[in-house]
Amino acid sequence: MYTESEVLDFVQEEDVKFIRLAFFDVHGNQRNISIMASQLDRAFNDGISFDASAVGFEDASKSDLFLHPDPSTLSILPWRPSTGKVVRMFCNIKNPDGTPYKGCCRTLLQNAIKKAKDECNISINIGAEVEFYLFKLDQEGNPTKIPFDNGSYMDLAPVDKGENIRREICFTMEQMGITPEASHHEEGPGQNEIDFRYSDPLTAADNTATFKWIVRTKAASNGLYADFSPKPIQNQAGSGMHINFSLSDSSKLKNALAGILAHIAEITYYLNPTENSYKRLGEQKAPKFICWGQENRSTLIRIPATKEDKRLEIRSSDPECNPYQAFTLLIYAAIEGIKNNMQPPAPIETNLFKASNAVGLTALPDTLDAARDIAENSSFIKGILG
């Protein structure tokens, strides 16, 4: 957790030549601008300007915004040269007068974390489980839909051809300050999962973005393409991003659960932001109905069996979501549940992947347009995102 002065010393002592200033557009796509090390002091003091209209934030009539690097997010890019190193820092976006920009998703998440502490006296930890496919490239280097292997859930080599790449990814994660906990082949051919340690929500979102960057980089260096789309292959398992959500006061977990369930339909547009997302929901272990259960993987939210503090696992979200927006909205929903002492409905104990067991339950939106309509008419969403 570096300070500004420590970063400046580090850059000088470690022969750092380039600094990547990373930020996110409204869709959660990571963008960056590189500056020379000599410009870092200016970046900390004044920010680095960029054209906000080019990434969908503002129109051309008022397009100057400024990137302000967060020194605590400093990380060396281990795949870049060791002489003349390259480092990365995530940035908050500010207006020319120094006030926070309303569309900065890191700032939105920071505000949500503060609100949970100030109004509910709780801190939150989040851990993301991100699934992805590895596909072969064609002779021109373009992605195909040919899986890297034909392995299935937790298969071993030689059927599982991804173990060496997952190993490289885990080592790179450690070099960049992320603690991997487990990795394995997933159900689909060429599908993989690597889980990393939970943390505070802002770090969790930063780590999720960094993880996806690492995976894509390591896949490319091995002549492969990493695909994070929710349903890349019809009739095969989709890729989810399960969000594990825990509170410092576990006695309030059921209230948080009730708040999230009350708003999950409105939040779905941000948890599942592409048309492809709705090809996954309701199929092959992806949830369809708004409900929860103890240890029940067919429900939208489950409380896993664990000896550690109890947590919620939100199972509907997918890797295309903007993790900053997703975590922000889930935190606000949890806050509402806690402040109003909301109580969840009875848990579901049956397997909802058998249609006869879903009688009386409300389904999630089944198309992107339906999810968008619900979000656009939500006072809850407008109050948070504008």
C-alpha cells in the first residue's frame, strides 16, 4: 500500500520508465494512457487530462477530464522488460476543478463502502470467481471457437491442456499482488476457473480487472484467445462470475440478503450487460429464479457450507459485467436491507433446474431489453448511478 512519495522513490530506484494510468469506461472496459516517469509528479498533483468524449463519458463540447493515480494500486507489469520497467496504477477520474467525476465507477464504489460503514457500521469483503474459455487462433491469429482442449470439470492432464497456462497465470497474479487460492478445469471444453482471495470491495474490483488482463495476456503469449463472454459455445456450460459477499457483522447477513433479493431484478442489467448474458441464465447451473438457498447451487443466491464466517454467493453475474458497478449496486441493496431490517423469504431446498420445482417463483429478466427497461424505471438505480 504505497504512498505518493514512496511511489516516486520506487520509480526512481527501480528504473521505471513508463507508468500505465488505468481507468474504466461505463461498460467496465479497461482503458489506459502511458506517461513517462518524469511526468508522475504532475500526475499526482494535477492529474493527466484525456478526451472523455472518446470513451463515452461526455460529448465534445465538454470533454476534458483528469486521471488521478491511486498510489496504493502500484504494480509492476511482469511481462514487460525488466530494464526500463513498466508499472500500472488505477486512477480515479476528476473534473477540471478537482471534484470527483460522477461517472467514475471507482469513486461510486468508494462512496458505497463509506456509506456501509457510516450508516450500518459494517465493512464488507468480496471475492470474485471468474470463469473463462481458452480458444485456438486461426492461421491469421484471429480467435476461433475451437476449444483448447476437450476436458471437463476438474480433469487432469493430458486431457486438461490448460494446467500450464493456469500455472503461469497464478505466478503472474502473485507478482502483481493478487493471492490465487485454487485453479481447475471447468465443465466446458477449454473452460477454466482460477479463484483468488477475497478483499475489501475496491481491491476486489481492481483485482478482478487485473485478473482478466493477466489471463488475456498469458493466453495470447501461448497462442490462444481468452474468452470471458457468458455463453461462447451453444449447448456448453456458460461462464459466470460468482460474487462472494460477506459482512463484518454476520448477524446482519440475512438482512443484506433480503435487500439484494428485493433489488436483484433492477441490478440484473449491470450484472448481465450483454445479449449473450441471457443465453447463459437458466441453463447448465446458471440461475433463473429470484430466490436463495442453503448450499443450493440452483438458486440465485446460496449460503455455502463453511466453517468460516457465513457469506452470500451471488450466482447470476457474469464476467462481462463492470465489477465496480456490480459491487456498488449490491452494497447499496445490502445497506437498504440492513437499515430496514428486511427479512428474506423462506429458503428453497429443491433443485430448481427441474422446472416443476419453480412454481410460484419470480424469474429474472430473460433478455437484455427487459433488464434495461427494469433498470431505466428504477428509482433505486437512478439514486445511485444517476
